[in-house]
Amino acid sequence: MTEDDHTGQDHDHDHSHLTETESRVRALESLLTEKGYIDPKTLETILQTYEEQIGPRNGAKVVARAWSDPSFMEWLLRDATAAIASMGYTGRQGEHIVALANTSRVHNVVVCTLCSCYPWPVLGLPPSWYKSSAYRARVVIEPRKVLAEFGLTLPDDMTIRVWDSTSEMRYIVVPMRPAGTDGWSAQDLEKLVIRDSMVGVRQALTPADASAARAAGKGVRHV
Amino acid sequence: MNGIHDMGGMHGFGAIPDIDGPEPFHHDWERHVFAMNVALGGLGLWNIDMTRAEMETTAPEDYLAPGGYFYRFLLRMERQALKYELASPEEISSGVVSQPPRSGLSAMKPEQIAVMAAKGSSSMRPTENEPRFKVGDRVRARRINPETHTRLPRYVRGCEGVITRVQGSHVYPDDSCHGDENPQWLYAVRFAGTEIWGKNAEAGLEVVIDAFEPYLDPA
């Protein structure tokens, strides 16, 4: 499907709807700018901040460090806000963070059924699927089916713990460290920590996944 | 409120869309909506609870419109512009200024963004009250049906769970949307899937929500 067809509506209807929405957005932006309530340079700075500076590479560094350093892992699980702040990641939509460690018995997944709450300082802006009605509605009732759509199947005897972010607490999943990574540097470990693994819809990449992606000339997906 | 936004457990939405992107924006206009929303919030006219409350009053057919997440942001910002007297209905529909701006407001400056992003806005507040519950306590989520903003989703109301974390004392959304912060103790409460959905719940399912003290009774 092309970007324009993402709604599945017929192409003409979607185009005219899109054009109308674009016009409406431009009209509002120019009105609010002319009235002095917003500054276009500020809008640019906001976009640059959240499109280029703040993103899931932050969370990947946190997880890689936790995997490498047991005392940091202990701190992260005890007081994620402070541990994450020590690495310079703080602030808006992440003032209070809790880290959830996946184990061989418990798999954690995060959602916000009521809106789109998400830990921006460590993961950046939420992906569209996280904010979709389908994810919000389904993951609290049928997480196994949802995870299967992401390619993840977990044994029936595992607990799947779904965290609904109904307050200003924000959650980051610490995926299990993949096998075959003994002695890896934090820098190399980071490359395995895909964004989706920190929401809980996929596991971290295995060394084999990461090699295959590189061999195919692809960047690592879902970072 | 028991609005369209309270989606946990609903059927009929189909497969998870956009698993392979694009993200976080499909279209350029979404980027502008996102940025405008942040900038307008910086005017200090409303808090996040007021914004969420306003979003929840979106008509269901608009909430679920194909334009999606940022389309409903757009509609909500237009309503806020009217509600907070930033513009007149004619100005909103024409995009043309025809009256002076509301006085006393100044646009966020670019140099304020880095600070805002890094500092955020904590919801934690001091309180004289001791928490009513502790980790391990069994509690029941109240059957409440407020017509205004709450963060107790319908799917857990009346269900019994266990306190797993005491999260501190925070601004209470149900009152904050009306301008009264009224801090309350906040708890992570874990529910068995079978408690919420019945005996045919998915194997091994647990759901944890963050619940404010007024949402809970001892079980």
C-alpha cells in the first residue's frame, strides 16, 4: 500500500480528504502565527528535536549498558528515572520512568489504551501502530495474537504482562539479552536493541538477525 | 467519560496497521499538527489533563475518522482555539485574521524548546496524606462512570487486583481537568486476565494499570 492508501479507502476519496486536511492545517498554522501565538521557527525546532535528536537510540544505549553492567541493571530496575537521567535522557513524557525486565517466565508489553502515552526521552515519538485503535483495543485482551502479527510467538506457559500507561508513569521494556553475545561491547549490543523490543512487541535481535540484515544491505528495522 | 477513546478490549479494529511504518508521521501536515500542539501547550492556557479531556469529547465518528491520530489533534486544537478565545469561528474557518489576538500571550521561542524537552513537567506533588494501600494489598477498582475525564478504563472497573507498586503522589487527572490538582496517591495494580475477561482469557495474561487512590477500594 502506498502512503496515501494507508487508510484502505478508495484513492480519490482519500486524496480529496487529504487535500482538505492539508488546507485546514495550513490555515490554522498561518492564523495562529499571524496572531502571534506560535512562531514558525519554534515549530521547526520542535520537529528537529523530536525527529532528529530524541529517539530510540537513547533507549538502546540504556539497555545495552544494563546488559553490560549488572550494577547499572540493578539501578535501572530499582529507579529507572534516575538511572536513565544519569545518561542524559530526561524530560517531557518521561519524567517518571519504570523499567520492566523481561525474563524467561514473564514477557512485558506496554500500551496506552486511552490515548498514546509513551516514554519519549528514551524512545522518541510513538510509531503510528502504537497509537492505532487496533493496538490500543487488542493488546490488553489478546496480546498473543497481537505479538504474532509482529512475528513473536511465546510459549503458553509464559506470563504476558501488559502495562496500560494510564498515568504519567512511563514504561520501557528491557528485553532479554540474546544468546551468543558474551563479551560484546555495549556499542555492539546497542545494535541489537530495536525499538519494538523496548515496547515489548518483539524481542531484541539475535546476532544472526543482525548479520542477516546487514548482509541484505538493510538498516536494522524498527529502530 | 465512557467515551470512544476508552478502547481497551474492543473488538472489530482488525490487524495492527503500519507495523512497517511510515513513522511517526504519514504526511507532512501531521508534522505541523504535532509541532503546533506542542507550541500551543507552551502558552500555558491548559494542562495535559484538560487537553486529554477535550480530546475525549471528540464525536466518535471524528475520533475514528480515516485522517487518524493527528486529524483528531487538529480538530481538538481548533476547538481549543475557540474555547480559549484565541480566534473566532470565522477566523478558524477562513484562516484569515479579523480581530485582535487575545492579549497577554507570547509565543514559545525556539530556545525554550530544549529546556522544555529536557525538563518536562512532572506530575508529582507533595501531600500530607499517607498512602492508603501498600504493595501486596488486594484492591477492587470502583464502578464509576464519570461523565468527565478519568483515567480508570472501563475494562477494569469492578475487578479485583493486587498493588504491585506505590508510584508516589501525583496530580489527579479527574480533578486537574477542571483546574484542581488535588494530588492523590498512585498505584500500579495488577489484574489476572481471567478476572477482567473471564475464564477464556488468553493463557498467562496479566494486565497492570496505574490507578489513583480514589479509583480503589480494599478487596
